[in-house]
Amino acid sequence: MANTIRIKRRAASGNAGAPTTLENAELAFNEADETLYIGVGTGGENGSATSVAAIGGPGSFLPTTTTRVKNTILAGPTTGSDATPDFRALVADDIPDISATYLALVGGTVSGNVVISGDFQVDGTTTTVNSTTVQIDDKNLELGTVADPDDSGADGGGITLKGTSDKTIQWLDATDAWTFSDHIDLADGKSFYIDGTNVLSGSALGGGVTTSSLTSVGTVDTGTWQGTAVADAYVASSATWNAKQNALTFGIADTNTVRIDDADADDDDYAKFTSSGIEGRSASEVKTDLSLGNVENTAVSTWVGTTNITTLGTIGAGAWQGTEISVAHGGTGVTTITGLIKGDGTNAFAAATAGVDYMAADGSIEGGSF
């Protein structure tokens, strides 16, 4: 038949609780409180256990299937002496003070370092950082990142450094510009640039500055004055100059002084008066000025003439050696003629015939008959 191992037990009609003594590792079960006990340790003669401990059963452990009242905990009494724990309502003293270890939801102070591996968002109205150095890996800081940013909302935004008075860098909508409340001191060798062009350094205006509203300058050591004439009142030696000669008045009016008014006047140029003086004109420019654009550069002594001339003035002297001049234009219509000539007022002149057009040397005059 099968072997059966039995342990010590107390009947359900007996008292609850642990046996008074047990041997080391000896088991005992109390049916009164349904608890399993074991002897722990060797404390004496014949191997008696030093203590008896409950190791199982509902009398010593809580079953997970039993329904409990809400908002209750298994704990000792709230006041008085220590006693066996029981389920009761939670009281304030049951909650340990963890404020030194954990941060309350309502806020508090963290004395150690805080490392946040994810994003960090602050939805309050003021963020205060009481540190001596702020380090940010991101190279771009964005201000005014509201849902719908515009210039009106950006007005007055910027950076304020607290001091005896606020030191500010602010963007103003009215001027559409960044405004600094204090000086800007650039390091040696640095300059101000506008659109990539140097406009001002510590010792000179940049080459990009071509106009200015300066009303005062220091000593000008080099350079060429190309502005309006300097009035005598601003020339220290003007009295000396004026004592040597009368003041000059330029222009082409009577008694005025005429000056060259032409940046490219050159040797062998012809002079032409302008409203301000004289300018140099080349031969080709003179021809254009005189509307002689069709006249070739030919010496008169070798010029053979042109058919383009249709009108002349009065020729007072000279020999006509051209084609014959027609009777209609006051000529004879012939190049040569011998003897007496005759004409009919229309056709070219012709030689007169003796005895026909005039009386021959040996001719006679007939008296006729009657």
C-alpha cells in the first residue's frame, strides 16, 4: 500500500495560534486558524526549534480572491499599541513623507541635477533660470513662436539685460528695425557691414559710402575735391588771392573769364563756345556742327566740282571753262564761234552769213524799180 506522511495538527475546535514548541524543521497545521507553522533554528537540547513561524494558510497570508472594502489598507492600528494588522480606512499618517526624494505635482525644489531625455515644455507665463551660465547646443533661438506670428505681436520683443538701467535689444514695429538701448563697441579690426558692403570701421568710412550728410570733418590730408566751388568765406587764404587779382566770373558774357568746359579737349581741337565756357571740337565734329556732313576733305585747288551744287551767288571774276551755257540761261549755246554771230532768242547763237544776214563787203544795195 502507499506510504503516507502526516504532520502535527490541532483540531478546528482547539485554540488558534502557533504551537508552543516544535523541533527544527518540524511542521504543524492548526485547523482552527488554517495556518501552517514550521520550527526555525536549533536552540536547545534534542534539536528544539528556536522559534515557530507561520509559512502558509489564510490565517497567515491574504488570499487574492477575497473582496476588500475600497479605500482601505492592511495596517496596524492608527493609535495605541502595536497590534495585528487589519484592513481599515487610509489615514494621513499611513502615507510616508517622500518630499525629500520625489517632486510633488504642485511643484517644489530639486536640489540635485535633473536630466530630461525627451522634450521639455513649460506652459506657464514666466520661466526663471537662476544660474550663472546657460549652455544651449542649438545655434538658433526663436522668440515669439505663437500660433500666428505677426509684426504687431513682435513689437518690443528682444533681449533685456538687467542693470542699473535695463540694457535692451528690441525690435520695434514703428521703425521696422532692431533698436539698441546702449552703445555697440566692435573689437579692433572689425567693421559694420550693410548687405555685404563695408560701411564703417574704427578709422574710416567704407568704400560703399558714396554720399553723406556730414557737416564737420577733421583734417583732410589727401584726395581730390570734386564738389561745388568753395566760397571765399571758407578759404583761409582767399583775402590773399583776391588782393592779387580781381575775382573771376566765369561764363561767356562780356568781361567774363572763359574756361575749358570739356573733359576730353585735345591738341589740334577747334574751340567752340558753350554756355559755361569753351569745349574742344575735332574736324569731324566741326563739320557736323556746321551741317557739312556731305563735304569731303578735299583742297579747293584740286577740287573738280560736283553736280550737287544747283545755286551760286554772283561770280565777279574768273573764266568759264565748263559746257556751253544755253540761251535760256543767258549764254550763247555754243563753245566756239567765228565772225559775226546771230541769234533768234531761243536757239543757240550761230555765225552770221555775209550777204544774207548782213551786207557783204562787195555787196550792193538795189534801189528797186517803180
